[in-house]
Amino acid sequence: MQNNKPLRIALTKGRLEKDTIGLFESLGFDCTAVREKGRRLILPIPDANLEVVLAKANDVITYVEHGVCDMGVVGKDTIMEMHGKFYELVDLGFGRCKFALAGKKNENFYAGVGVKTIATKYPNVARSFFAAKGMDVEIVKIEGSVELAPLLDLANGIVDIVETGSTLRENGLEVYEDVAPISARLIVNTVSLKLRQHEIETLIQKIEQELKEREESK
């Protein structure tokens, strides 16, 4: 039996929202309502039978995991930090950056003995990275500019998102090692994929074809 309710997709507000809407428009969808959203947070894309929910990154995962949204677009950084029960189905290719281990220039991070202190906004990512190396580290959670931690000698290094590296360089820091690549991912609720498989897979096929054509045109 066909479900006529719109597929509900949560988008991470900001850059990923804009890039996703650009992708949808390249598929021929009319995203006028989202472009002219004002303060509204739930917006229709009628010709695609989609309903867009605008949310913060962490909340995108929560909404998809709990099934109030069928799909979501969120950065791999949030997925790695939060985990969760959902399917990660498509690398959308935009929002590219990386997790990196960084610290003061010209210092050998791995030299010496004793437990290293790592400052980060992403404690789960940092802990997993060092656990894979068999290293025991002390994690300090930082909410603001994590670059301050090594400068104030609070930490030996930081694990953070790096795009251009300009903030690091301007503060006398450098990347020691890449941790993981990051980009926007399409995630899907596990139950929604069963109940609305045809609709979701049809949309995914259109997205993957568009991404393939973009890649080939480069």
C-alpha cells in the first residue's frame, strides 16, 4: 500500500542545508519554500513528496534514530561522535574536511613517556583514535576554541576538525596526523527503510546519479 505522507528529511542547518537544497534543485525539485523559509523549521518540497526539517547536527541524528524523520543529512564528524542506530547510505561529497591531531609546531607529540592530555570537542572520536594505537590518554572536553588548550599548556595536543588549517597556522600550531576524513552523509531510519523502501531507494538512486555526473564533469 502506497504511503502518501511526505518523506521527512532532517537537514543540518547552515552549509549542509544549503548544499543539500542545491543538490535537490539540481534534481529538478522546487525548493522555493525552503529558500524562503523565514523562521519556519518544517518546510515542504511538494513535487518531490518531501518535508524538510531544519535542525542542529546532533538533533538530526536524534530525529532520524527515533523515527520522527525518515532521513537526515549530517556530517561524518557528528556520526563518529554520537554513533546511533541508523543506516549511513550515501557520501554526499560536500562539506569536506577532516579530523586531525594537532599541537604546537616542531614538537614530537609521540616522544617521551607518560599519559598525553588531549583537548577536544569530540571526546569519543579522540578516545577511539588513541585506543586504536594502544595509547592511554587523558581527554579534556573543550566547548570553545580548542586551539587555546596547547597554547595555555592545558594539553599536549588537540583533536579537531581542520578545513584549511589557517587557524592552526595563525596560532603557531600544526597538524601532526590526520585522524579521519569528513563529509556530509545521508542517513536513514532503520524502520523507514523497510516500510518505505521503494520511495527512499528511488530518491537515493537519483542522488547517486547526480553525484556521479558531477564527478564525471570535473
